[in-house]
Amino acid sequence: MPMLSEMDRKRVIDIVSEILEIDPDELSETSLFKEDHDADSLRAIEILAALEREFKVEIDQAELARMVNLAGIYQVVDEAASAKG
């Protein structure tokens, strides 16, 4: 099962921190976007759309339920990239 490279993880962090308007150092793999960083559902959708553009993958909006922190995003993006082949 392919895992996101360190460079890809860095790109995810850059995207998320930019959309949430926080310093990348404030993000941890398990910090929750909504609870810890005041993200709303609109920002979650912005993150999903930005990830789709950046990684050229399709992510179902149902996956937002799993995309609550970096660890969840890594998993979802990795699965989307694997499905793309």
C-alpha cells in the first residue's frame, strides 16, 4: 500500500495551514481541525477541493467525516491516489 511521501505530507500541511490561516507548526497529525483550530464545514470543503487540485485525485465528500486531522487526510489522499492508479 503506497504511503504519501514526506514531500506530499509537507504539501498537505501547507494547504491545510493556509486554508485554516494558522502556522504549520500548530498542526499535529492528530490535532482536530474543528475542535483545535476552529475550522468550519466550508473550510473542510476548501481543503478537500485544494487537495483534489494539488494531487489530481477525486475525493468523495463523504470522506470529510474522516478528514478531521492530518492523519485522516493522509489516509484519504493516499487511498484516492491508489485508486487512481
